[in-house]
Amino acid sequence: MSSCSFGRCGTPQETKSAGSAIAWRAATRMRNRIVHGYWDLDVETLVATAGDDLPQMIVQLDHLIAVLDEDHADHQA
């Protein structure tokens, strides 16, 4: 889920807390670097991050989604 206020969007703090093992700050820094500093990107770092860090982050995010879905289902019952 995403929340937006005052023109800024992001992941709610409760979601970040539930997925505390996820490197939220690193992902935010990478996103900001790509969006705002594309003229000065280190392509090797970008490729290394995609190959080394993203697979583990995807596993962590999949797990977080499953936990949040389960919590949501529990609250619906």
C-alpha cells in the first residue's frame, strides 16, 4: 500500500515496521538516485544491485505481502 500527503508518496510506517528486514532506506535512496540523478548513474552499481540485492528483496516483499494479506483476511472474518 502507498500513502500520499502533501505531494509525497511512500510506504506507510506500519508496513515498514511489519517488514523490518527489508532495506527500505536503501531502496528509497536507489529510487531517488535513478529519478533525480540519472545523468550521473554508475551503471555497474545499478546492474550489481539488480543482480545481487533485488532477488532477496523480492523474497522479503513476497513474504510481507503474504503476512499483510493474512492479517487483512483475519480482520475481515
